[in-house]
Amino acid sequence: MDDARLIEPVGLLFGPDARDAVRAGLAHGLAGGPAAFTLARLIGDGAARLVAAGDIPPGWLTALERVTAPLPSAGLPDGSLVMGILNATPDSFSDGGRHEAAADAVRAGMEMVADGAALLDIGGESTRPGAAVVTPGQEWARVAPVLAGLRAEIDRTRIDGADIALSVDTRNAATMSAALALGATVINDVSALAHDPDALAVVADAACPVVLMHMRGTPQTMARLAHYDDVAVDVTRELAARVAGAVAAGIDRRRIIVDPGIGFAKNAAQNAELLSRLPILANLGCRVLLGTSRKRTLGEWSGVARAADRDPGTLVSSLPGLALGNTILRVHNVPAMVQAVRVWQGAWRCDNWDRGERQGRPGMTQG
């Protein structure tokens, strides 16, 4: 994509109000719905300026088409999905050691599936700030028995006939390759395939869904790199560069998922700014994964020191992601998040807007 011009959707409406505003020519559908935007911040030719949705100049139609087009499914089920976090590590910030035994991890993962998780994300290396580096061999020794056990259990039980996606959270190409061979279906890389020079080829050859997360540096150095001119714009453009690199390496853009990397190379104020401006990510044309679960920044905002006590904050900070429609919410507490999503959808009556109307007509009210 050409990221010289970005449209940041502002002034969101939901449900029937969004539908009616689009029909009246007062709004455009955001990424195919369920939200619509009544205002747009135009970024890229001088100082950013805010205009009414109906006053977006003709020269911005290409950017407008990007932010109104439905986001691709990335090879996963459509709609908002909950991803359960399953850390097979001794040192993860919230649940380190809880699932260190493979049998415990498999049991916990199947409980998440029963509670409504559509994906499970298995990690064998902690990427919390300052975490110790592990070798790919150590990582795989932790991940392999959990992945094999979950694959066997899911294939055996097929809960409600659903095919649960198994994701492996790794920066290492060797782990990616082995995991895909053992039954993983998604790769989730906090380095956006930049850490290991062989990772791009592994994912391209597998033709699997892949999550590219925004991060600067490494978990050991990222805290020193949290300097931005405009965090929402900079994150969007830096992710655009990683997406372009993945596509150039042969990865199908329709299978790419982007993650803004809340808490990675960002301080609390920057995290807040990014969360409040998530619709700008629609410029990337990729499905979005949002992971705020129990992170330190929630503790800074709430005064809650213990990570495991931050689930209420997780729910509040995750729900803004639903404006983008097909968002994947990555959490530790699956049943709470599933309930919150259902309540949000019911309260906003987001199922009462026919999908055919959500995109709107990008050129319908241009001046």
C-alpha cells in the first residue's frame, strides 16, 4: 500500500445508527462494519486536518477505499474471535510456570476451547520486557508436547464441530517449521518476521495465516526505543513496511494479520493514544489482532499491581478493537472475554446491520 496518505476514521457510530448514517450519506462504513465513521483525519499532505466524512476530497478516494473495504479473514472464521493465551514457560509475566507441565497446558487449552476460544496461542519463550533469551531448541522442547497434545485432543473431540486454530507464538524459523509440521495452523511473531532471516520463507512456503506485531528492537531493548512523532501514525506506517516485506517474500497479503503491539516499545501514554486511535489500522487492509491482556500498562492506569487481577482492565481495553469488525482478541481469561464480546455486540445491536451495506459507497458524497 501507499502509506503517504492515511485516513484516520473518527466519530464512530455503531449498529443501526451506523447503518442509517451511511444510508443518509453522513458516514462511511469502517472496514466493512459494524462501525461507521462520520469524520476523517487526513494525514499525509502537510498538517493533518479533520473533515466531515462527506467532505473527503476526490484525491483521497484510494485511501478511502482502503479504510472502508471489509478486512480479509486471513484464512480464519469471520467475525470477532477470542484467542486464548497458553504460555508453556516458567517466566511469563502473568502465568509463568502455571502450564510448564505439558499435561496441565493441554488441559487448560481444552478448557479455553470449551469456554469459546476460536484460537489457542502457544508460547515457549517469554517476550515480556527484559525477559531472558532462550534457544530455539529450548523453546521447541516446551512447545512440542503441548502442541501435539492439543492437536490430538482437538482432532478427537471436535467440540461443536469447530476446527480450533492452533497458533505458535515464536520468533524462530526452526520452531515455526516444526510447529507447522506438527499441526499448528497460525504463526504469531512479535518481531513481524524480522528476527530470523529464514522466517519469511517458512511462512511463505506454508501459506498459513501469520500475525505481524509491531515492536522496535527486542524484548531486552524495546523500552529504550519508545520515541514517536505520532505513535498511531508511526505504528501504522512501520507495520505497513513489514506487511510490504512479507508480501515481497511471497506471503499472501490476505493471510496477514497485524498487531499494534500494545506494551511493546511503548509507554503507558503511548499505549493509551494507540488504543484510542485503533481505526487508523484499517489503512493496512489486514485483519487485526489486539493483545492487552493483563499488561503492565493496565496496572499503571488502574493501580492494580498483580497481573492476574487485571482481567477487568483487559476487557475494557480490548473492546475498542471490535470497531474493526474481524478483530482477534488475545487474552488469558477466555470466558470473561467471550461474554464481554457477546454483551458488546448485543448492546450495540451490531447484528442488525446487513453486511452488504456496511462498506458504503466510497465515492458517494465526495466534494
